[in-house]
Amino acid sequence: MRTVSSLDKLRAGRLSLNGTVGLVPTMGYLHEGHISLVRRAKLECESVVVSIFVNPTQFGANEDLSKYPRDPERDLSLLKSLGVDLVWNPTPEIMYPIGYQTWVEVETLTRPLEGAVRPGHFKGVTTVVAKLFNAVQPHKAYFGQKDAQQAAVIRQMVRDLNFPIEMIICPTTREADGLAMSSRNKYLEGADRPAATILFRALSAAKAAYEGGERNAEKLRTVMKGMLDSEPRAQPQYVSCADYDTLEELDLISGKTLLSMAALIGKTRLIDNFVLG
Amino acid sequence: MRTVSSLDKLRAGRLSLNGTVGLVPTMGYLHEGHISLVRRAKLECESVVVSIFVNPTQFGANEDLSKYPRDPERDLSLLKSLGVDLVWNPTPEIMYPIGYQTWVEVETLTRPLEGAVRPGHFKGVTTVVAKLFNAVQPHKAYFGQKDAQQAAVIRQMVRDLNFPIEMIICPTTREADGLAMSSRNKYLEGADRPAATILFRALSAAKAAYEGGERNAEKLRTVMKGMLDSEPRAQPQYVSCADYDTLEELDLISGKTLLSMAALIGKTRLIDNFVLG
């Protein structure tokens, strides 16, 4: 496994890779979710590149950039054991040198949900992913369904900007009690950890109602909101029952649907989602 | 020579090209300036792709999109005679299908000069060029120095977004009397045609002053403005003596410098520039 930081070395490393190349973009502090993406890429591609970059431009001014968890040594030994070919871990100065001034923005899909709570977040995401795509030139790129809106936004960017890249969205990996894997779970202390399963439980309740025949979207939102409100450590930010492709809130469920939510558990902001239909 | 419209056929055509691929992006209605770009690409690349697309998103609401000159048959026979391998002439619906919502923007460099007179113009330019780059995947891309700010903006985009593409900026091609070649010259009727040389003459006067030792940028701007004002058919929009890389207006000329201007000649908007140093 080769590990490089500079763009020149990344390009040289990329040239030495054979066949179909898969890219798994990450912010490091790898967990089972990331590992499932890397394993899938290893199955489907002859060469696998993983990027590790805590992208400052997707964090808001009051967010957790400076305290975002990091453990590069552990990450690298894990990726090596998984058989990754090339790791790119650029510095912020490499990605955003002095004079940097270009941004990629997806408009409609970035407005609701995470986009409404985290203004500017997706502008940072699409910009850095466009940079990763151009630098690595992968044939396939692997993202987790856990960040459902991010997956939808990047899928739209790939289509709109003609990136010759196949997007592979992989299922959310969960702890035994249902909590979606996330690097931010590390922040959950004491009673916040069991309380954090309220997102999974709220989604499960809405899904049970759906499977029982409920097609009124507002009723499912009410089920999810009621569950979140029942947990005193949870501060809900939104609950959504939206069209899977457009992310528009639904009245009546007919096709593929995204149930999603965000909540603070103590001081830790968590998101989760289920796909119906 | 293969001519394709759809993205799928473009990709298939691209796969059949060998070696270094050069891209010459155009809006059609080809003139000697375009031909010089194609000839240069033929010299430097094993395969040459030309795109022909009058990009609606770079035209303002009150600009000349609907009457922009077109002659696809002549363009194609010309490109064939030049030995071009692949021509991509997509429709607006192919480039901007329903639901299209992604934009690439360069910030600082797009503010002065053309960007100040034509708000939104460069957002359309960088977006379509990013799409062309991703679709064609060229090794080199050829642009004319005539659109000096466009060249600077795209160079910045290439650097910022890590496009693995070498930008080749080719000298402006001129008529015998100095008028810079442009598809819009077709609009010049009667006495507007000789009057249009005032841009070249104004630039030449400023260059003569520079070569005579003048390093005060304001004096050069005054020379150019005075010349433009002396032509009754000319309505100057701006004259500029700016740093070649940053496009910031200069006080004192020391390094590489861009003299540029825009003026209406009758109803026809023309731009031109010289590079000093």
C-alpha cells in the first residue's frame, strides 16, 4: 500500500494502478461503515484508492472541525490490512492553497434537510468530491447510504457535470442495538450512548407503520417526531418523509421514499435514515 | 471524422481515440482563430476533439443568444478538412436536461472586466467547460488569448479542481487591419467595420507608450480611453491595465500585464487585449 500526500505523488501513484479503479472518499477515523465500503470496492475493482481528508470547507463556523476525531496511524494500518492499493491524505494547504477560489454547487437538492440546518455544508462536500474525482479519476466511487442526502447530491453532480464515474451507494452499517456507525459516535458519553438509539427506534416505528399499510407521509413524520420527543436527551432538528430522488416532502407515499432525521443527543449531532419502497 | 451529439456516443467515440487527446471547445461559426487552435492541437496531440455548442448559460438575458451566428455544415466540412477526429455538437437539452442544477464558479477572477459587465457569464462558461472536460477527458485543451479573462478563469478552475489537463492559450488571430477575429464580427455592417479597428489601434498606442518607457498604468488606460473616445461609433465599456494573473488593476507596471478593453461598435460588442512583459 502506497500512502501519498501531494497531488503530484497521487497522480504518479494513480498511473501505476491497473484496471478498474474504485475510490472510497473518507474523513478518516474509520469504522465498520467505511470498512464495508472498502470491502465492496475490493470485490468490484482491480485497484482501490482511499482518500482521508477532514474537509474544512464542509464544516460550519460553529461545527466540530477542530475536534473532529482523528487517528491516522490506526486508519492506515486498517487500510493496509484490507488490501487497499493507494491512500491519499492531503493537507488542507494542498487541497485549498492560497488563492483558491473555485466552488461546485448543486442547487435544489441541497436546500432541505441537512442543507437547511447546515448552510454551506454541501457546497464544501461537492467541491471537495469534484476535486477528489478529478485527482483520482476513479471508475467507481463508494459512498454510504447513512449520508443519504450527500449521496443524492453527489449523484446529481456526477450526472450534471458528466463525470464518467459510477456511484455505488452502500447500506448503512449499524451497531448491534441499531445505532448507525459514525465517527461522531465517539462523542457519545454515558447515558447519551443508549439514548442515541432513539433515531433507529423512531425510524423502525415509522417503517412498521408503513409496512402495516400507512401511506400518509405526515402520519409517519408524526410517529418519528413523537418517538424523538419521548427521549429527554434528544433534541430533534428535523424529521422527513420525502421522495427518494428529489428529497421533496411527500403527502402520500407511492414510490421510493426516504425517511430521515437529525437530532442532537446531548451535544452530539446525529443523523440516520431508512429507505422505503 | 466522426460527428456525435449524445453523451453516450461521445464517450464511445472518445474510447476509440489513441494517445494524447486535445480538445478545442468552440461555439461554432468557425474563423481563422479557431482554425489556428485546431492546427496547434493537431501538431501537439495524436487525436483532436472539437466541441461545437452555443452555450445558453453564458449569455445574459439581454444578450445575443438567439441571433448568435451559426453555420454547422460549413463548420463540419472545415473541421474535416483540418483532420479533426471527433466532433461533439450536443443540443442544449443534452447539456442541460430537465432537473439540471449544478454550477461551477470561480470567485475573485470573475469579478472585474467582462464579469462586471456580464453578470453570470463566467458561471456559464466554467460550468460548460467543466462538463466538456469531464465528458471528453482531454490531455490538453486549447483556448484563444482573445478571451483573456476566460483563459485566466479556466486556468484557475483547472488548478483549483485538480483537472489533469494542460491548458494551451494561443495567440489572437487578426484581420489584416488588426481587428481581432471573432464570430461577432459578422454583425459589423458598413462604416462599423473600419471603425472596429479602434480597439486594436488603442491597444497599439498603449503598447507603444509602454515600449517608450511608460510604466504608469493610469497613463496607459488614459491613452486607450482617449483613442476609443475619438471614434464616434465606439461606446467604450471599460479599459484595463491589470496584472496578468490576478486581473487586478495596476498602479505601476512591473511584471506580466494585460491591457484589455470592451466597446460597442454600433450595436456590436467587441473585446480585445494585448499582453505586455
